[in-house]
Amino acid sequence: EMMKFFNKDKKMNQSIQFQMKALVRSNIIKNAEDKIYVFNKLLDKLEGKIENSFIFCPKKDFSNEIAKVLARRKGKLIKFREFDSTINMKSRQDTLKILSDLESGYLHTVIAINCLDEGIDIPSTKIAFLLSSTSNPKQFIQRRGRVLRNAPNKEHAVIYDFLCFPKIDKNSAIFPMEKSLIKNQLIRILEFSNLSLN
């Protein structure tokens, strides 16, 4: 659909129709269902050991599926709470209680629904799952910052960023846009990897 409004002679396609379709595409990437499957597979590899972590999700429906994945884990109970600043948090005390439960170890993880990008400082957190893809540098740097705080007995933090690529066909008419989609996500990975130990 975007191809109808794509002008290959322009570096930036500024037509309103193109930008509207680009926004729809962005939401498809953010909410791609395969991320839930891949997250579940990753938990298998980690054997459910996700203490001191944040899981960043794009919206409530998506976070509900992540919550089901956590609740169905066999062998290891994962204690979690969802943190949605627009729905769950009735008061500042609710927020502080969830964060203090995470810091104390009572909770293993907090599912953050379109929030916790800034203003939250729990140095002991050491794992972030970025399921809500974004090409906004401010947002992904802030999310990264949630786990990159010095704390006693913490040597490093681990960030799992979930990428979403289309099936590529170099001979396809839409290849220029597919390439752009991949490039936007790889910019984020390059930013992360330049500062990573691995």
C-alpha cells in the first residue's frame, strides 16, 4: 500500500498518505505476534531466570499475552506485575510499591506497557526485554538506561532487543522500503553494540 505513494527520487517521502501508511507499518512492527513466540523460546533458554528485569511492551493486548507466557511457565514460578501508567496506577504509592517489590526481589519482573522510559531508577535491575520496537533514539536510549545503573554485585546488564524483519525479495518492487525498514532497526542495534561487551 505504501508503494502507491512512494517516490524513489526523493530521499524522504513526505506525502501525508505515505506517512500515514508508514505509521500503520510501524504499529505492525511494534505489535508483531511472533515476538511473543520468540520471547517464550528465549525464556526456555534462560530457564525462566529473569530476576531484576523489565519487559517493555507496546500495548495492553500485547502485555496480556506476555503475562500468559509468564504465568504458564513450568518448573519455575515467575512473579510479575504489569505497569501501565494510564490504567493500573491509581496513586504514586501503587507505583512505588511495584518498584519496591521489584527492588527487594519479591517480584522477578515488571511488564511496562508504554511507560517506564524515564524517571525510574532501580540500579539492581539488570535485564531488559525490548519487545516494543522503536526507532526513536530518545526512547530506546532511555529504556536501555533503566538497566544500565551501577549497583553492588552487578558487573553488567543484559538487553534483549527484538527485531522484526520482512521476508526479503531483492527483485520485489517494495525492496527499497523493506531495506529502509531493516536499516532503521539496525541503527538501534549498532548504537547498542558499540557500547556492549559482546
